[in-house]
Amino acid sequence: MTDPKRMSDPIGVAVVDDHPLFREGVIQVIRNSKFFKVVGEGATADDAVRIAKSQLPDIILLDVNMPGGGIQAARAIARACPSVKTIMLTVSEREEHFTQALQSGVRGYVLKGTSGAELLNTLYVVSRGQSYVTPGLVARFLTLLKRPPPGPVDNRQLAELTERERQIIDHVARGLTNKEIGNHFSVSEKTVKHHMTIIMQKLHARNRVEAVLAFHKKTGQDLSRADEPSHV
């Protein structure tokens, strides 16, 4: 870690988490460092967006599972305040959350079991325009993505996807959850899950990540986009 003493002003950080005791602990860790300052705190996605707009902190810490959704908050912040960087500080090790967070513009993904020193290092790294992910998660998901699928995906398999299935996998690639996709198409979350099960079977994929990658490889879909999908 480069010496933060080279920085002239403290890095402004906002902490948004719906567990008061945990939030207070994180805030204390940040305040104990003279290189960072707490400029706001909240408990919900709405709080996070409000703080981003009103305080323009350098970094906002979010939780995937907080009320309103941390990923949804990150996406909204990326659109409204692109200069504000977001970091997920969460217990979730689910590949779906990890992938959606990165696609939503999150610059760091750190597990809540991290040490105070690692958290401060993450804040510094992200403040310098870099990204940081808990090393164990990086290794796990790289291994996952490097594994060959059970069978190759060919154009015939893609042709078997219905128009609605293509629309759904396209929305998954943009980082939306099953619930958000259901709301978009006015169907239940259960219906979206059913469609995803069929899609994974047709693409010979074992999970959502593999299904998106298979679809991407054959269609050239840009998975880096985090903007709102157009209405169908």
C-alpha cells in the first residue's frame, strides 16, 4: 500500500448498513485513521443515494442485502454521481451478487470478516482509481469461470431460446436480479426463475454466470454495460 501521507486531504467516506452496531464499528475504524473521514451514514439504499447526491463522498460502503438492495443503490449512484466510488462490504459470497456488483460499477467487494487494516487498505486502493476484491473470492470465481462447461454451446442451442428467454438472459447480463426482471416484464419472480432454469438447460450451463458467458460468446453482448435496459 502506497503511503497515504502523500494525500493532502482526508478521503471522505460514507457508511451505509442496516445493522447499527456493525455500522458504528466500521465508522470507528475509519475515524481512527487520520487519512479518512466519515461524511455520512445511513441504513438503506435510499439513504445511500441521498448521501451520494448531497455529500458527494469519495467512497460509499454498501451492503448487498440492506433494505432497498446494495446493488440497486450502486447502480443508481453510478448513474447520478459517477465520481462517487462504491464498495460492497458484505457477508454474501454468492457468485450472483459478486457478478452483479461488478457489473453495476462497484469498485471493491470485501467480506465483513475482513480486518480493519484490510478495510482501510481497500478504501485507499479504491480512492486511487483501482479495484479491490477479497483475494479468496478472486481465486474462487476465476476458477469457476475457467472451468469448461459440460458441453459446447452452438448456434442451434441459441436458436432454441425463445424471444422472452433471450430478453431475460440479456437482462441478467446487465446485472438485474430475478425480482427486478420480473417487475420489468410484469411477471412473478418464480416465473423468471423457471425461465432461467430452462435457459441454463438449453445452454448446458450450471449457473447464471456460465449462462451469461455462453450467451455473450455467441452474440457479442457487451457485459460491461450497467445502464438501465430499454423497455421491451
